Amino acid sequence: MRFTTAEICAATNGDQFGRACEVEGVTIDSRQIDVGPAATAPLFVPIVAERDGHDFISAAVRSGVNAYLTSGPIEAGTAIRVQDTALALTALGAHARDRLPDRVVGVTGSVGKTSLKDLLRSAGATTWRTWANPGSFNNELGVPITLANAPDDSELVVVEMGARGVGHIAELCDFARPTVGIVTVVAGAHLEQFGDLDGVAAAKSELIRALPDDGIAVLNADDDRVAAMASMAPCRVVTFGVGDGDVRATGIDLDSDLRARFRLTSPWGEVDVHLGVAGAHQVTNALGAAAAALAMGATPEAVAEGLAVSSLSDHRMKLLESPGGFRVLDDSYNANPTSMRAALEALAALETGRRFAVLGTMAELGDAGEAAHQEMAQAADELGIVVVTVAEPAYRVTG
């Protein structure tokens, strides 16, 4: 999205130093700035965290940006001084949301939110000019960056929303203002912060409670805690699921690369789907993406076309093959017991010889952590998979 520096000052209550100019989107990482000769540079936003982003303003200017926010020094180029750069980024994200159409989808859940976001990006792109955040840009920094980096002609924007505690998603919704909300699964992730599954459900339900009266809540009918959020929705509810739901799958089958084929059934019609991504568990995510797209007005045929060419973010269910013929299933981005079990089952479904799982730590599980690691080791053993651990004795795997 293109902004003038005057527009940024108005949105952030900032003061401009230097010449007026335009920027294209925003970035908080000076290492990722690559401005071509005909491109408009992004706005650099230095964030104060473990490292102070103000230390990298000069590097950002050398890389080609000509405007930046600052709550500290004024260097070369155009500076917009604000009291707090993180709060200013949120304000700019809210301003960007004002310029977007009312087809903004929020996606949350303990498991699968990044994959469902990726699948909805593909399912929606055959009908609308679609934008979604890269990777897992799902927190108080990632969400405003997603909004501010949406192209000016966007017709559908998909925003992933994560939470480290109760109230976080509500805060994201305050400025992102989603008109469609999708909840994938409530599972044992980040239990140190939420306490138990009911706490997780309460946090995820903030997305549904924040929807407008004319919005759409898209809920996983196969998860009891997610399905119960229908009573909290102030708007229309559409459900999805393998076992139940308005949008569901029958006749699921996997090809040799673990890509699912199935018949999608919905109130809007039926269509055959062949996913472009690996893993039987991606069927549920695909159904959630399809349910949202169909409810917004896409046809079943357009949804199937998009899902057929879908891809996932890095290190999520990537099936690779080495020059020596070894097949590698890369699902290494992050892990909790639900996602790890799904990855192990996918590995077990591969047509191959011996199977090895290289497993690291599942973090933020609180008191349930040690038992959860042992359960994963046992699950792998039952599936005929040899476990190789990396710096995590809780699996209790012996050589």
C-alpha cells in the first residue's frame, strides 16, 4: 500500500523532518530491504525489543529507504518522529485497514492457522485480488505489517492472528476489524500462558466475538470447543469438518506425494478437489478455507481450482527428495502435540522403506510438557518410526 509521508504523520500523530515523499508498505527488518531501480521503497519502522531497531536506521537508508519512523535520532533521509514506534506501526495498520474493502478475514486457532491462511489465499485468488501475510506474521507487529503491505487494489485480505494470552486477539481485532473469522482447532499449545484448553478456547473466541453483525463466523464442527463458539457469534455461522459441517469432505484419498483427493460438499454445490499440499490433516484446513471463500461468494469450481495450486509457508509439510533418493518431509517450523502427531501420521503414510523422525523440543507446554514428549515418542514407535531427538531428553529415547 502506498502512503505519503503527510498521510503517515496524520495516522501516527508524528512530526516530519526532511522532504515529503511516498513509501510502499512497511518493514521492520533492514536486512530484507531490496529496492529496485523502479520501485518505491518501504517505510522503515525501528522496533525496540531485545535489540533497538534505531541502531539500524542508517543501514536501512543505505539499502534504499528514504523515510523511517523514529522515537530517537534523526538521520539522513526523511524522518517521522513519534513517541513509540510500535504503537505508531499499529496506528498505521489501522489507517491501512480504513483503505481496504470489507472482505478482511481473520484466522486463528492452536493448530493450522498458517496453513489455512495459505490455502485461503489460493482458494480466494481465483475470484478476488488476494493478499495474505507471509509466514506467521500474526502478532502485534505482524498484523499491522500485513495490513500496511496489502496492495492498493486488494479485494480480499487474509490476516493470521496469534495469541500469547487472553486479550491479545481482541487487541488485534480492534484495528484489523475482520469481517470474517475462522477458528481451526483448540489444542494444547502455549498452555503455560493459557492454563488449560478452556483458556485457549476463550482466547481464540475473541475473534468470533469481534465480528460485525453482517460478518461470517467459520467454525470447525469437528472440534467441540470451536463448534461451541457458534453461540458467541453475533453474525451468520458456517461450519466445516471432515466428520460434520456445512462444508465437508467425502471419499478422501492420498496420492503418492500425500496430496489429498476428495469430494467437497457444501450448500453452494459439490466439486472434486485435489490439494496441492501434502498431508491428510490439510483436508480440514482446506475445508475451512473453502467454507470462507464460498460464504463470501466464490464458486465451488473456483475454490477447487485455487486449492489445486496451493502451497504452504516454509518448513510446513514440504515433501522433498535428495539426490540420493531419500524423501524428506519438512514440517520443522514449530510444533505442539497435535501438529506433531499429524506430521508423524503423514510420515507413516509415505510409501518408503525405513522412516526416521528428527524431533526437537515442543515448547510452552507447562507441566504437561514431559508427558507430551513421551506420548509423541510412543506414537512414533507405534507407527514404526525411529525417533532421533535433538537436545530434548524428555522423549526418553534410547539408542
